[in-house]
Amino acid sequence: MTRTIYRMAGLSAILALAACNTVNGAGKDLKSAGTAVSDAAGSDKK
């Protein structure tokens, strides 16, 4: 019984850490895409 609980806790921790890294990476990608669009829009105004 306790082995199952430890396994589930470990699996949950691994999944939580993987999700954090995925969301962090997606946020960085969106930020760089937004910067590129903003730069492109700014260069047209000049």
C-alpha cells in the first residue's frame, strides 16, 4: 500500500515539474513572437 502511495506521489511530482517547464517554454515562445510582431509593426511606421 505504501509503495503505491510513494509511486503515485513521485509520478505526480514528475508530471508537475514537466508541466511547469512546458508552460514556461510556451510563455517564452509567445513573448518572442509578440516581440517580432511588435518590431515588424514599428518598422512599418517609420
